Amino acid sequence: MKLTRPGRAAISAGLSLALVLSPLSTTLAAAATNDSIESTSAELDTARARLDELSSQCEDKFAELEDARAELEGTNQQIKDTEEQIQAKEEELVAARVVLSESLSENYKSGVNFLSFVLGSSTFDDLVSRVYYADKVSEHQSKAINTVLDIQEELDVQKANLVTEQQKQEDLVAKSEKAAGELQSAVAEQQEYVNGLDSQLQAQIQAQIEAERAAAEEQARIEAEQRAAEAAAADAAQSEEQSSDAGATTTPTANNNGGARTTTTNSGSSTRSNSSSGSSSSSSSSSSSGSSSSGRTVGNMGSGVSAAIRYALSQKGVSYSWGGNAIEGVEFDCSGLVWWAFNRAGISIPRGQRLANGRGNSMIGWCLDSGGWTTNQANLQAGDLMFWGSSVNSTSHVGLCIGGGQMIHANWSGVEVTSVYYSSGSFVGGGPIA
């Protein structure tokens, strides 16, 4: 069947219309996808801002908790010292009672068995009262005994005050632990929410990429079909013109190729190149502040300070422990990580970091006596310990400098590497411990 010029024009117009309308639905779908991406992206930004806010609050609460623990530890040490002083004064009173009894026995001048009188007292206060009333104790002995009694009374009052303060501090520590735990849970939940939004956004972006690829392939297919149809129409038109010219010639010749030409058009033979939209894979990035490497163990990394740094770095991501544990691959507190790393490297150091443990039995005491103590983070060397708190006598946190302006420590979010200018609390100084 021969195509007339109007027929060919109609086909061309139809193909052009298809070329315009076919991608329209894809374009509308892409616009909807863009709206979804923008909405998810905005929601993700808000969620990340909230996560940063919660993380900052958790870090502050962690520092507050460490300070409260340091104060409680100092109070416990003061109570211990006061109890030792009270014990010493009680021993002095016992000795004074013996001396007093012996003195009264030697100075016995009346027919009254004064020694029995004195020793028959039911309490020491009763003893002193009888001695005073009997006027058998010298003024010097009376003052000496009163001095001891006054000191003991003051120590008893001091201990009572310390016990009261101890209870308040224990309550504060308990409240801080609860608040820090709640914040840590909130951070974990928010992190999970952020990770979910991030995965959703990545999936939407990947879907958009696939949709755009499919739209481009569809556009290419339509354009190829249009070109093929236009070529077929052009060939048909040329054949028609040649046939008309041949019919108008009165004396056809054998060399007239116009009538002998056969045009074969296979408009349906165009080959479409398809790419599988399912072959691409989407990747989503996610992070977890509370990530843990439960059960992680490490082999021999050598000995010395450099090895201690390597051991500490091997525990990145391990959970923080409120209870002060130091369990490889499971959990650490700040001093537990440092103690474990040095001990694995063959270097024996104290387990506690606070000076309240004693200068010779604390990490900070050893660092103070090392000769390399500094209060300037810029002067720290790899392997130096770093301390935070209200003062040298009341530290609340310790980390290990690893060089390059960085340190590793066990923080509320787990074992992590951060700047030596870590801002939680006040930096009081640092130095080598080995």
C-alpha cells in the first residue's frame, strides 16, 4: 500500500506527539521523587541537629558524673583518714587512763582506797568526774586529758559531717548516673532514627537515579523508533516519486532503474539496548555512637609505650562501662582502658587515676613525679597521659595521647579517638607515666 503525503504527515505528527507525551508521566514521577528527597533530607537535617544536641548534653552529664565521683572518692578518703585519727586518739585515752590510775595509786595519801574508787568508775567521763571532785589529779594531767577529749570530740563531729556529705554525694552520683544513662539511651535511639532516615534518603536518591535512567532509555527508544519511521516514510515517498516518473516515460529503457528498484524497509527491526535497572546497588551510610566490638581479642602487639598505644587503638568502638571494668573487647572505663593497654604492653602502672589513691598509687601521681608534667596540650608527646577535672587533687577523666594532636580515651560513647583539646571539663595537665 502506498502512503499518501497526508498519511505520511499524520504518522510523523503522531510519532512526534508520542515523543512529547511518553516521558511526561516519567517527568511527573521524577518531580514527586524530588519532593520526597527534599522532604526526607530536611527531616534528616533536623534529626541530625537533635542528635548533636543530645550528644552534647550527654557529654556534659558524663563530665558532671565524673566530677561527682571524684568528690565522693575524696570524701571517702577523708572519712578513712578521720577514722584513723579517732582510733589514734582513743589509744591515747587508753594510755592516759593507765597513767592516771598509776599516778593516783602512787599518790595515795588517805585511808580511802582511792584506787578502787577510781577504777570502779563505769565510764571514762565518770572517772574524770570522780578524780576532779576528789582533787587527786594534777592540773597538768587534767589539761592533757581534756585536750585529748576535745580533739576526739572534734574528730567525731568532723566524721559525722563527712558522713552526711558522703550521703549527699552518693545521692548526687546516683542521680547523675540515672540522668547520664537516660541521655545515653536517647542518643542511641536518635542515632537509630538518623540511620533509618539516611537509609531512606539513599534509597530515594537511588530510585531517582534509576527513574532518570529508565526515562532516558525510553526517550532514546522513542527517538530511535521515530527516526526509523521517518526513514521508512522517506523511502516510501522516494519510491512513489520514482514510480510516478517511470509511468510518465513513453519509451522505457532497460537501464531505467526507477521501476526496478525495490525498497525494503524493516521498521520493526530496530534493536533496543536495555540496561538492567536492577543491577545497581544502593549503599547507605550509617553510624552508631554506641557501637561495640563484643568479644574482640587482640594478639601480641609488642611491648613498650608504642605498643600500649597500639593496644588502646585496637579497642576502638568498645563500650564504656560505668562500673569501672576493664574487659578486653567488652567494656572499659577511662582509667581501665589506659591501665589495660599499658599492662598488655608489659608496663605495670596503678589501676586508679586519682591522687586520692595516694601519690605512689595513682596514675596522676606517677605522671607528676615523672619530670615531664605539662599543663599545655601542645607539649604532650605520644604515650603521655592526660587528665581533666577541677584540679590536680580532684581529677575526673584520663586519656592517652597518641601523637599528632590526638588522644584515645573511653568516653560515654565508647572507646574513641579525639583531639587532645577535648573540651569536657577542665584540662589540668599531663605527662609520661613510663
